[in-house]
Amino acid sequence: MNDVDIKALPDDVATLKALILNQATELRYLQEQLNLALHRRFGKSSEKDPGQHELFDEPEQITEEEVDAINNSEEIETIAVPAHQRKTRGRKALPEHLPRVEVIHDLDEADKVCDTDGHALHKIGEDISEQLEIIPAKIRVIRNIRIKYGCRACETGIKTASMPAQLIPKSMATPGLLSYIATSKYVDALPLYRQEQMFKRIGVELSRATLAFWMIQVGKALAPLIVLLEEALLSGKVIHMDETPVQVLNEPDRKAQSQSYMWVRMGGMTDHPIVLFNYDPSRSSKVPLRLLEGFTGHLMTDGYAGYHAVTKHGITGITGIGCWAHARRKFKEAEKVQGKSKGSGKVHLALSEIQKLYIIERQIADKPPDEKLAIRQARAGPVLTKMRRWLDKSRTQVPPKSALGKALGYLDGEWPRLIRYVDDGRLPIDNNPCENAIRPFVIGRKNWLFSQSQAGVEASAAIYSLIETAKRSGHEPWHYLTHVLTELPTTKPDDLQDLLPHNIPAITFH
């Protein structure tokens, strides 16, 4: 470290004080950045998925107390006997739709006598318990036998029964197999190379190249349905939007290390939300401008400037609304780096006021839009008014480069968008639904890391779109996708609407 040049310091006391203050502010900023980096690397996340802890529910982590609790819950189910019913203690009944195989356990004939007086015993009831058994994936081969007919008179008039139209012509993959592979990858985040290994263990050689080719063909086949879903999405009044990075190794005129993006839109119908994934190499404002062309209504996003361009350039009739979850996240970051230092009181006050807004939303979640509007204006309005006064005062007291200063700056910059939800009962308070919709892709990306080609990532976008939309209409993914892939080759263009998730009853296990 270089020594301080005493001669270079100003002689004026006021100037010297200003210099010291500036250096102290810079030092505090650097310390905050270090604390934040350490927390991101080693600390607990404050924005966790509610079910994220379940990732660590492994045999190595389970405690003895949990083992005892599970053992105590493994009781028999309700037992009907002539006199009364005995009730179980804790274990949830197994699903009724599963097939049952009865195994009778009876006494030997020699034991069917009373040990007290030797009289013959008679049946008075049954004790019934159920166990869950699984049969590993069973693969079968379907032999398609096409009967041929010929004319004995001319010997040239030969006819052969035709095969039904196939999703992938001349392929050995059935709709059920294609759906199984797609569900494993896009729902369960199981990469194709692991599926290749699983098939190999049961004696079937399917290379990952073949599996990848099949998924690309499935993605192309689903394109007409995606077009219809997009039309329904753009016809709605509210769209959520978000994006996340993805790496594609083989793109024209781009290096393998280049970062691309998967964009997600969510909206459309209130009861049957539509989720659409779109791949694009760019994160520029041109992408949301293109993806939202023809839409009029409200756009829910975070504070990324690329979304703001939608309401400023080239598109009319779209109003931006801000995400309170992102605003809260900025203050949570400030809380992590400040601890009990000066300024922490402002952080806690901001988080407390934001929490009040969320409490109101939880209480009115099931109410119709007109009631939501009235309650928001009556209860959330005063909270926002108080917060605005506090924000104006605090921005003059906090260095803008500090973590708290950045949180205040974000809140101030997004304020017009953040308060719009109060004036319309149909509008959401945050973008969490879209972030939840994008999570399956993010989890999958952690397993397969990157995409080999643009065709592959575009196919993934189509399959993710249909599966995530189907899930929000109550469908079990494998059943729904199998149904679609079976019907799609023979469905006329005018009838494709019938295959959309919201137009058919939920396909679940039965």
C-alpha cells in the first residue's frame, strides 16, 4: 500500500473534513459490498422457494427424532369391526385410484381353537393395513402388423392396411414414450444423458442424440398449439414477464461462451393462466417489444429498463406496474450488510411497511376485484402515503451508493409503477407468479447446464410452455402430453383449440 502524501492534503480545514467524510463513505460502501458478497456466497437466502428445504430431506440429514415420529405414525388404517371403529394415528391414506392386490393372512387350522376352553374360533372381523409397492418402469414393444390383401384374378391389385398418422414418421417412439422422456426432462429436471443410462439399465439402448432428436421433433409438432396459446395470452388484460440466462453452445455468429436468455410471459385467463417460454440471444428492449406486439393492458415486471421501453417506444396501450417483491428484496440486501449499524432502523421501517401491504393482500386474496379495489384504497393507500413521505426524507439522509441508498433509489424510481396496483382490483402486487413459473426451467438448467443448439432450446421453450400451462389447468403432465401427442397428428387445424389445456377436463391419475 502506498504511503499517504501529507503534502498533497489540503490545508483548508473544511476541505480536509470533506475529503475524510468522502473516504469514510467510500470505505463503508466497500465494506457493504464485501458483506453482501459474503452473504450471497455463504449466507441463507431470504427469497427461498417454500419447498426448497425439501431438496435436503435425504437419509443423511434425517434426525433420530424424525425417525421416531415417522415410526409412530405408521399405524394401521381405520378398521371396521361389529362394535366400533378404530381410528388411525397420523398416516395419510393411500390414493384410492391405485390398484389393490389383496393378500390374505389366515391362521393355520390347528390354531383356530380357543386356548382357554378348546372351542372352535369363528371369524369376527379383519385387521387391514396397506403397504405401497412399486414396479419399476415397464417397457413393452408394440408390433404393428399391417394386413396385406391381393387379387387372385389380376395379381396386381394389392392393398395394405395403413398405419395411423404418427407424430414422428417411421419412428419407434410412441406418444407415451415421448411424453415420458419430456416429463422426465422438463418436469423432473432429469437430463437426457441420465435417461440414457436409465434405459440402458433395463436393457434398452437409446442414445441421448436420439432422445434429443425426438424432443426437437416434439417441440416442432407443438408449434401450432403455442401459436393459439399466444393469441389467448395477448388477449388478456395483465401479463407478467421475466427472463433468465441460458447458454447455447452452437449459435450462428456467436461464441459458445455467449449468454442468451429465456423469456417468460404469464397471463391470459384468470382461471387458466397461460405460461409461454421464448428463447432469444438478446436481452435488449427489442425482445419484449416483439413479444408484446398487439397486447393492450398492464405489464408486471421488475425494474429492468428493457421492460420500461415497452411503455415508451413503439407500443401504446400498455401500462407498466412494478413488483413489490423486488423492492422488498433491495431492503433485505441492505439489512444483510448493515446489521445493527446506523441506518438499520430505516431498513426495518421499510420492511415493516411493505409487510403491511402484503398482509392486506393475503386477507383479500379470494375477494372479487371491486372489493379488492375498495379495501386497497382504504387500507393500502394510507400506508403508501406514509411511505412516500418517509422516502422523500430518507433519500436526503442516506448516501446513494450505500446498500440502503440503492434500495431507496430503486423504490423512488419504481414508485409510479409500484402504486398502480392500488387503483385496480385486477392487478397483482408483485411478479412472484411469473418467477414461480420460470423456476422449473432454472432448476433444469442447473442439471443440464447448457443447450447444444438453437433448435434444441427452442424445442425446450415450446415443451416447457405447454407443460407449465397444463399444470395450471390442473393436468397431470404425462397424461396430458400423451393425450396431445396421440391426437395431434390426426387433428384438423380448425380443431386444434380442442387440445389446449383449458379446453379439456383435467387429465390426472385415475
